Amino acid sequence: MYVDKQSTLQDVPETTPAELLAEKQRQLFSATQDAEEDEDLVLAEQEPLWILLCENAVPQSTYKPPPVVPKETVGTGANKFLYYVCKEPGLPWIKLPSVTPAQIDVSRQIRKLFTGRLEAPVKSYPPFPGNEANYLRAQIARISAGTHVSPQGFFLIMEEEDDEEGEPLQDSYDVNPDFEGIPVSEMAESLSTWVHHVQHILPQGRCTWLNLSMKPSEDIDEDEDMEEAEEEPDEPEPEVGPPLLTPLSQDAELFNTPPWTSKMSSTLTSVHAIAVLRSNLWQGGHAYASGKKFENIYVGWGLKTAGDGFSPSVPPTPLKEYVGDEEITEVPDPTPRDERELAEALVAAQEEMEGSDREDESDDDY
């Protein structure tokens, strides 16, 4: 059977003038882009040469950041206990991280409400070093140090090993087996019958002060001159807070407000009444005591009383302009052409030096 193969072929469509114009424009733009990339590559290769010439003229900064205060180990100070949180009953408990002195320091300067999301960032000034989980842990440490109280005589201080200065450490306590309780009426009238049983947090952000200016014994050189020793700054004064089991009657007022309010739960049936204590500095902190029993609870926003209004921290003053000497003068930045000419001159000088070296080697061969 004869088949006409010519009929199965399709004619090639002719190229329109618009398509030819678009192709020419594409080639033109691609050539321009390649030329720009080559020029950028040349400038990028020449830039280090200019930096090498100018790096000696740039003044070097003498600023040294302050040393970082290390956090207290788990089981001591502000990290004495571990805390777990959850948003709703039935949800899994999440362990909060240990608190650092920097987080406690910044939390004292800001006021932020919680969102309930532990991974949420804390946007504030000064910048908070962490997320909401770290901020919650810092507030828990502050609230615990300020509102955890107990009847006087319920705990006894346990003196442990001496510290570096030879003084006994008083950072732990034990239950007094001989405690008989304090009358409810007396606890409702006098704040001296209540004591703090959590260590005070120092301005450094730790419960135990750490001397950051002290150098390790390995770094001390015995052959140092006396003049260098005299030039060293004076030793910082150690921060000291109230000792453990300090009575509440010694707490300072804030914004002309007494730190605590105490009363009896009922004046009608005083036989069955209990002594109730309320914190005025941390609104939501309460405690009760009756005989040999007492408890602490906090239900609040996690913010400390700020008085009539809160004044946020002011940013630091701007630094002064650099004061140059007579040898330093300002000159305009070099143009790409100047950098290219400088690079060519350096390459030519290097080639000339290499050529002279080769001539010297050839003369030595004879």
C-alpha cells in the first residue's frame, strides 16, 4: 500500500519580527550582565589589597566587655530548686532552665506580662537574655526570695564548711524538732514572729557574692613589680545581704508602703482562726500559719509593685566622636578606577621585582 510520506511532514513555523527583536534584547542584556559580573569580580579581587594598605591606619578599639557573672550551680542559691510548669491541668509538665545573674538583673529593670508561651521572645529594653521560660524562671527566683516566709523558730540554720574568708556558710536550714508553735494572735500582730527562709538575691544576681576581679593563683606571677601592683584597681566591696531567717520586721518599706500586712482570718471565732500574711511588694504572695503548720502561695501577675508609675531604663548616652591627632587627616575614599590603577601598579612592581631576581640568578649561573 502506498503511503504519501510527504503529507505527514509539518511546515516549520516562520520566526516573527517580534521574536527576533526579543532574542536580540536577551543577548544584549546577558552580555551587559556578564560584563558587570566580571567588573565586580575584579573589584572583589582588588579590595583586599586596599584593605592591607589601610589596616595599619585604622585605630583599634580598647573596649573590654565586663566579665560575665557565672550562674550558681543546681542545688545552691537561686538555683536551689528545679521548677516544672504547665498551662492547663492534664498537660505535660515542662522543666524550666536554671536562672543566670544576667537574667535576674534585667528582670529587675523591665515589666512584662506573660503570654503563656514558653518559647515566646521577651521584647524589652534592656534586652532580656532569653525567652519567656527564662523570664518566668527569673521571676520565680525573685518571688521566692521575697515571699517565702515561716514562723520564727520552725527552722534552724545549719552551719556548713567555712568559706574563703573563714566565716561559716549559712545557706541551708533544717526543721527544728523542738518547735512548739506561736499563738495565732501574736503572729497576726507582730511581724517579728515571721522570718525569711529563702536566701536574699544580691544586686550581682547571685545569693553568694563572687569576686570577679580575683585572678586564679595560676595566673599570678611572683616576679611582678610593686608598681604594677599599685596600679591595679582597688578590690570591689563585697555585697552582703540579710542573713537567712531574718525577721520580716526588718524589711524596708517601698514607695511609703509597708512590705507586709498581717491579720487573723476571723475575729468572731478566734479559737479556729489562723494567722494570714499578705505581701504588699509582690501582690499575690500570701502565707498562713496555725500551730506547727504553715504554707506559702502566690497567685498573681508576676510583677513587683512599682508605686505610682513605672519608669523604664534610659538608653546610655551616645559615645563621643573620635578625637584624632594632627597626624590623622581625612581623605576622600578611592574610586574604583583608583583602586584598579593601584592594583596594576602593585602587580607591575611585583613582576619587575621577579624579573630582576631571575636576572640575578642567571648571572650567578655564569
